[in-house]
Amino acid sequence: MKQQLSAYQPQVLSLMRIVVGLVLFSFGTAKIFHFHAGPFLPPTGSLPWIAGLIELILGFLFLVGFQTRVVAFVLSGEMAVAYFMAHFPTSFFPTENGGYAAVILCFVFLYFVFSGPGPISADAKLRQE
């Protein structure tokens, strides 16, 4: 069973990257274009708006798997900064300060720095040619 599941690990890694990239990209579209914005309506030029611009551009690059390791490194740092600037001052504990998504995404992106994008990615396609 373990061997059968392990055979799909590279494709599931790509799927994980795509889903996480879509989620991050959607935060960027909400903050920049106010598309399905919900509570995300930062003023243009503000720090949350700049974070949204990073999420929009790098989220798309992460989604398609282009320069994934570098992009993931920057996004991991962005999530760490988001946690320590926006959530940590309230409390250290993510369950109390609402920063659980930032913590999880920080470490998910850090994982992709080391794992790479998987076989379904622009990086993999460019390596083939």
C-alpha cells in the first residue's frame, strides 16, 4: 500500500502547490482588484496592499510553478513577517491571535523551497527543453 501511494507523491506535490498557489493568488486578487474581497479592502499603497501585490504576482508564479524555490522562499518570509507584524503583538499563540494561516503557509512555503515544484510545473517543463 505504501509503495502504491508513494508512486503518486510527485503528482500530489504538484497538486498541493497548485491549490496553495490558488488560495494565495485569490488573496492577492481580493486585496488588489477587490474581487471577492470580503474583509480584504486595504487602501492602495498601504502595507496590506503591498502584501496583496506580492500575493498576486508571486502567488501566480507559485501556482504555475515558475522559479518555485525562490518564490516560495520570498512567500515564506512574507508569511513570517505577516505573523510577527499583524498577529504576534496580540499573543504568541496562533489560536489566540488568528495567525494560524500565516504560520501554516510560512512552513508550507518553506517546505517548497526544499522540495521544489513537482513534475507538473513550468520549472519542470523548462528543464525538459
